[in-house]
Amino acid sequence: MNRHVSQTHSECLDVIEMFTSIQGESTWAGRLCGFVRLAGCNLRCRWCDTLYSHGTGKRHTVSEILDQVDVWQIPLVEITGGEPLLQAGTPPLAKALIDKGYTVLVETNGSMPINLLPDEVIRIMDIKCPDSGMSGNMDWKNIKKIKGHDEIKFVLASRADYVWAQQIIHEYTLFEACNCVLFSPVSEKLPPEILAQWMIEDRSRATMQLQLHKSIWPAHTRGV
């Protein structure tokens, strides 16, 4: 048993940055959160606001990451990217954090199998809309792997994206599959008040989210 733990904690990951901030998205928005941003992404979304995460990070073992997280003394931790599920060390890192009592969020782009993660992880999974240019890269089998505490996010840039998202929600009965369906408007593409009006007119059950961190700090500020 001890040998297994040692091997798990010696797994290495490429990390872009680790920092503490106010959680800016999902139903956890507004909470203090520690962030571990991993390097690398397999998609190139038109609206990506973390292009710097596509580069090469610094190698850290799971143990080193745990040591940093422990220093923060914040019970909520998010593993993000890039696309964290590209790295084999992500599930062991998530498991190690859960074993230490942390609530763990993993933000994923929906193109990689989410069942690689421990069941206790709260997956915040994107479903890429057509205007992102990446909707053809979705792994639709992930819908059946969603847990009741997970969240699904649509980033919307247009009316066409909104209509498409509504169709996907209906086709896959997403409100019954997960804890929350999130609608997030693309900055400078879809005014929030327009999206809000569509949702009001449709009596939508989705939750509208704005990126809180961008209201607190200037857009594209790193480490927030």
C-alpha cells in the first residue's frame, strides 16, 4: 500500500502556474479557490482566453503540488488548463487531493474521457458550440459518464450557438444528468443582456454565468 502511494505521489505533471484566487466560474463562483493550471491543450477554440497554457510548463511531482496546495489552506482546489486530462498524472493528483480532504473541481473541454477521474471529482465539462470551431471534437460518450454533482458548460457566441445548445440539452436530457447546466456568453461577442433576454423568453432552466474574475481584474490578467 505504501509503495503504491509513493508511486502515485511521484507522478509528474507539466504545470503552467499555481495560484489562489476567487473562483470565477461555475456554481462555485465567488469562493476562495486554489488553482493548478496544467500545460497543453488538444483544441484551439476561437475564444480561448488562456492561450499561454498551450505552451510547456514546469515539471512538478504530485507530492510537490500537494505541498503547495497545503500551504494555501483553502479547501477548494481546481485543476484546469489547457486540457488537464491530456496528462496521465491528473487522475492521481485528483485522487491525492481528495484523499487529503479537498473538494476538487476539474475543468475539462469534453474531448477526453472524463471517467478517468475519481468519482468524487466535480467535473466542469464544456460542450463546445459550433462558433468555437471545435464542436466536432466532442467525445459524446462523456454524457453517459456525467455524475449528478458534475456541471456542464456551454460558451455561447451567437443566437445560433444558443439554439444549438438548447437542442443538445433536450437531446441528452442534460438537466437530469448533472447538477447544473451553465450558459456563458463570449466576451465582446454576445452581450450578457441579450443572452439573459433569450433565457427569460424561453424560461430556461440553465444558469447564466459571467466570468467573475474578469469583473474583478482586467481581462487576460494571469494568476487570477
